[in-house]
Amino acid sequence: MTPSLTPSSPRDVVFPPGRQALYEKNRYSPAIRSNGFLFVSGQVGSRPDGSPEPDYQAQVRLAFDNLNAILQAAGCSFADVIDVTVFMVDPEKHFEAAWEIVGEYWGHAPHPTLTGIGVTWLYGFQFEIKVIAKLPEGAATQPA
């Protein structure tokens, strides 16, 4: 018997404006609402055509901008983020430069939990951020 690939309930997918074709091409959902939470796929500093932003700090900013577009489409902001996972190619070289940018987006304490992972490859990118956010009251049922 072949296992079913159909979820028991439809996925409540959130698409940021203007980027749906990019996600369909790459066959993943940018974010899914479930049980009062928003699970956001890793966001990179990709331009509208999907190519990497070559400048490292600009790539980090663009990754946050792409993340914020998804959060906004779901009725959230970075203040609703409770857990962050960051992936960096060569973190020993890039950590400080990335963390200069992080402060521009994270705001004041208390900050979300954080896991940082050094990797050797990110499909041509140098930085990726994925998050879990608590949906504000009412946002759990809003259409994307």
C-alpha cells in the first residue's frame, strides 16, 4: 500500500505578495498557519527573480525583508516571532557582519530563542533565517 501524501486537513499556506511563482517553481510553501502558530520556511536574500543578492549585508537585509513580507501577509510582525533558526555559510567570517543587521530588525528585548547553525552550502546564498511565530488573535483564521 502506498502511503497517502494528502494531509489530513488542507495546509493553510501564506504567500507574500508577488512571490508565489517563485515558491511554486521550487515546490515549497513560504509559511503555514497551524494551531495558532506560523511556521515560516527559511528565507534567503533572494531578489525577485530568485537570484542571490551578492553583497553579504544586503543579502542579510533582503532575507529579513522577505521574512517580514511573509509575517505581514499572515497578520504578524517580528514581535510575534518566538523561535529563530539562522544558517550561515562560514559563520566565523560572517557572524559579526550579520549581527550588525539583526539588531535593525529584532527590536528590543525580550528576544526570541535562537539557534545558529554553520553550514557549507545554501544553494548559492550565505545566510538563511527561518522562524516560528505566535499568530495574534484573529490572524489564525485570516486568509493569506
